[in-house]
Amino acid sequence: MGTSEPVRRATEPSDNDDVSDNPAPTDPVGLTSLLSPAVEAVDVEKSFGSTWALRGVSLQIANGQCVGLVGRNGAGKSTLVSILSGLLAPDAGHVLFDGQPAPTLKDLSLWRSRIAVVFQHSMVVPQLTVAENVFLGHRDAKGGFVDWRALRRRTQAILDEWGFEISAKALCSSLRVEERQVVEIARALATGARCLLLDEPTAALERGAIVRLFDRVRQLVAGGFAVLYISHHLEEVFEICQEVTVLRDGQAVLAAPVDQLTKDEMVRAMVGGVTTEEQAPVPVRVAFRPTDNDRGLSVEDLHAGSPRGALRGVSLRVAPGEQVGVTGLLSSGVVTLGRAVAGVEPWTSGRVLVDGKPLAPGRRDVALKAGAGYIPEDRMAEGFVAHLSVAENVTMSVMEELAPRTGLVTPSRREAAARPYTEALSVVSSSLRQAVAELSGGNQQKVAVARALIRKPVVIVAITPTRGVDVASKALLLRALSVAARDRGAALLLATDDLSDLAHCDRVVVFVRGEIFTEFARPPFDREALLAATEGLAATNPV
């Protein structure tokens, strides 16, 4: 699908509008201001060396409107957000606020008073209170002293006005992920900003929290805020946004009201006319037949206490070549199970065995040597070393194999070992020597997956492996995991709350409050039944 015709906005006159010189009627409820552009990017361009990130991109967000911004990883979304939020200067083009030129980048406080960003990864300081985080960098001090009581009152007034049920005195370390996002939204409200950029805001939220977030976004839009909603989940864009802009290869290739588009049209605009299935087909399902030997993964009566959710006597088996999905609400214990099997989180009792060999609780080095590959839920914290190159990250776990005697590996040998995996996953980088910190989020995730697969693990633990990646990259990642299981005989444990990821599994185990609630073993799996099971309701097609 090509670039659409420009969309006529509500403030533009049509051929039938009365454009006489008669004075406009009064606007007691402020409809004119609600429909005026709060922020505009006009013909913005940005390059990094020889790489073009943005080419002539224009975007407009009106007051009282939520606009979606979508595109594949590397399409230019992050660069555009950085320019709109005053972190980067465009090479050409400009940004307008309410029709006026944006401040210079030196005046960051003025930018913050106009536009605020809530990032995918929380930016609150856990050791500080809610009030301290809300006014961090904006506190008014007289004579070097801060009126903490007044600061807490102002924070609580903002929280109460918008119906956010959080205490201004609470330590942010005690808050849930959802509540930390509320603190970041309150921080934006405290600066007086009327435009909010939400960058993958649902990435770390469970389904109930997503519903509540959407209610808050609608509340902000109804209050006259302009919201830019960046997401890889197209169903969210259709639910929460009025308009959408699609970026591809640094260009805006589509801008239209969401009610005039289908999901397939949006996907085609993102990938350039090639559907996800055409670009990265998933192998045809082969009936799985379990064996009776001790190979693969065995979890026996596992008990663990964790902030991510406790485990209470969990037992399951994943045979070689089998793909087993585990799902549940955020605190159900699904992530705890994955981290325990990978050796990054201890347990109090029970056993974990890889190919019949018992693992030591909380010993990642032991699990790695036993053959447990690990794709973590938080790629920024555990998935890669940001300042190292793509090749260095991918080969990090196989250095002994590349240089068994000397420990010294030439860059060319390292790149030769990494290349088959980066090519299979379509990692986009200037070269294998580029620092991973310079890649887009989706390509960073591909590096984390490649690092797990290069060791040819006998067990693969993948925790939300497609979080924060575009639809085409998502298919590539799932295909790579399927190949590792089907063709190489690895036992795949896929821990996720993204139900679409579970479609490729042989069976799905549902957790509720740290226990196995039910199991689905006859694909295709019924989405409504899965959703009901995660809430602890009776499923309709379990074993």
C-alpha cells in the first residue's frame, strides 16, 4: 500500500464551509483549542553518518487527540520521539508547539513544560518517594531549602484530581510497574505539559493494567491532552487512537484515521507490501510425540518466593523438540519459573533437571554449562552488553569453543561465528562491529536471541521474547525458536502473556497464583478460553 493522500483535519475548511468575514461565534467549551495542533513535526530529516533515520517526516497531533505511531524496528520511531522531546536536533525541518517554533535544545525546561515522554522502561528512581519523583529536577527551593510538605501536597492534588489512587509519600520501590507509569504521567502533569508521548507503555503490563492505562489515556485526551502512542501491538492502536502514522525506512508512508484502515493494510504499509507470513513463514506444525527418557527439561515440585510471583509445588516436563508455552497474569509465577530454570533466580525446594542433570538454585553458570539457553524478559538489563559489538555479544557464551587454548579470538573469527545467526534473524546493523547500544530495540532483542541460540542449547528458556518488536521481526524470532526445537531437538519453554506467541506451541500451561491451573494440549488454542483460564476461570478445551 503506498503513501496515502493527506488527511483533512477538523480545523481545515472544506469546500462547503462558510468562510465569510462574519466573526466566529464564541467557544465557551474550548472546542477550537481542542482541535488545534499541539505539536507538529514539519519535513523533519535526520541522519547518523551515512544512515538516514528520517526523511522528510511530517506529523501533527491535535489537542484532545491520540495519534498512533507504528513501524518496524529501525523505521525511525525512536529518532522521531527524540526530536519531538528535545533530545535531538533535526538536520532539516522543524518542530512547532501550538504553531510556534519549538525552544532551542539548550532550554530543556521549556521543552519539558510543553511535552513529556513516558518510556517503555521505567525512569522513576525507586529509592525516592512518589512526590520526589514527580518533582525531580523541578523543585522550587528558596534559600537552598525545599518545602517538602508543600511538594507532597501538590503531588497528592495532581494524583487526586486525575483519580490516581497512589500516596505521594509512598516509596517508588514499593509500587507495581503500572503504578510507576502513573508516577511518570503525574510528572508530566506537574510540569504543565499538554502533550504526552507514550513509548510502548504496555510492554511490561498485564492485561488488567492495560485496560486501566487505556482508561487513563482516554481521560487525558478528554481533558484536552495531545497524546502520541507508539506501539508494536496494532490492536492497541485500533482501540485507543483516532489517527495513525506509519513509518517505513525513515519515511511516513501512511497517515490516516484508524477507522478507515484494516490491520492488514497497516501491516502492508509497515513491511512494504509483503505480509508477515510471506516474509517469515512459520514451519508447518508437526505432531509432537513425547519420549520416556530423561532428556529435555524436568521441573519437580518447585517452590520459590519472588517479587515476580511465588511458585507453589510446580511440576512439568518439556521433552526434546517440544514447544511448551506457560502463561498467566503478571504475578502468577510464570516469569519466576523461567528465571529459575535458567539459573538466574533461586528456589527454596524442589528440583530442576536438564537432560537428567540437577541444577543448583540461582547458578546461571551451572545452568549454562548444562545446556540451558536463556532469553531474558529485560534485554536492557540482562540481554546484552551495550558498549560491545554485535559479534562480541552474540559469541560471548562460546569463547572457549572459538579459542580453546589461548582464549584469544580475532574479530574476523568472531564475526564468522556470529554471522549465520544474525543473518537468520535479519539483524539490521552497519556491521557486526557496531555497538549494540546503537541498534533499535527490536534488533537488540534479536542479538539477545542469537546469543542464546549460538551455544546450541538442549533447553531454551524464552521469557516474553517478542516484547517490543515489530510484527515481521516477531515472526522471525518465533520461527528461530521453532527451528531450534523442531530441527535441533531443543526443549523450548516459552513464558509469555502474549497469547499470539502461544499459537506455535505444542501445549500451553496456565498458571494462577503460583500453581498450574490447567493445561491446553490440542492446538489451535481458543483465545477466550486461555484468557478465562489466566483469571482462574474454568477453561473449555484443556486436557
